[in-house]
Amino acid sequence: MSRVPLPYTQKVLDLFRNPKNLGKLEDANVISVAGNPACGDMITFYMKINDQSVIEKISFESYGCAANIATASIVTEMIKGLSVESAWKDVTWKKVTEEVGGLPSVKFHCGILAVGAVKRAIRKYYEQKGSAPSWLPKELTFEEKQALEEEELAEKLSKKLKAADEK
Ligand code: FES
């Protein structure tokens, strides 16, 4: 069977080959994970947010595909140095997808997962602090919901696979 390569943009391919801000951040004060280790599509963001609520440092580790790595890399570049509030408001999966020059539609969810993980990190930061600012919506954003849905689906799938294995 021959495989047709996905029509990735040059920017996606470049970021996939040379991602920015890749790896652990030793002095992170918030870490968030999205995706499911069972199916391999997993992303972790590390952030160091300072006392002025500015994202001073950010990095990521991804076990996802090229689209996931490229979108995660561009997100780190987009929000590094921004206030947490601006990062929350400015970053949507649509913007991120535009920034990488577009993604094949079957790969939209990979960018959504990256943005969902960033939003989850910001939410977690305020949870850790024990108080949330008024601009932070109580309801989960589209990206966060999608990340959750993917995780639930992956969990169901891995349970099914395990059950099949045990038969
Ligand atoms: Fe799962 Fe891209 S992150 S296919």
C-alpha cells in the first residue's frame, strides 16, 4: 500500500524538524499534560509565570505528530513574554493554525490539543494560587473540552484493546 504524504506547509515541517522551546523546564511553576499516554498523543507544557503574572519561560514536550509539535512550538513563541491574561485571550487554535500556515483538516485536532493544554496550564496556575481572576471563564473553552473528549475517547479505546488482549 502506498502512503500519500500529508500536505503540511513548509512552516509546519520546519518547526517539526527544529522545534523551539523543546524540553523540560527545571524552574517551571506550572506543568500541564493533555492527551493520553495510552495512544501516544500526549503533550506537556512547562511554564514559569512570575509575580507580575507574565509568562517568563515556557517549553513543551510532545509525543504527538508533526502538526502537534509544530503548533506547540509556535504557541510557546506566541505567548512567551505575554501576561497570562493576554495569552489566554490571544491564543485560539484558529490563530495557531493560521500561524503555521494552515493544517490539513484531519490534523486540526492536534493543534486544538496543544492550545487546550496551554489553557489547562493557565487554569491550573490559578487553581494552585487558590484564586481566579474575573477574566478567566468558569466554563471550559472549546479547546479544553476537545482535549478532554480526546482523553476520554483514548481511554475507552485502550480499555477495549486491553479487554481484547485478555481474551
Ligand atoms: Fe495525535 Fe496529531 S497529535 S495525530
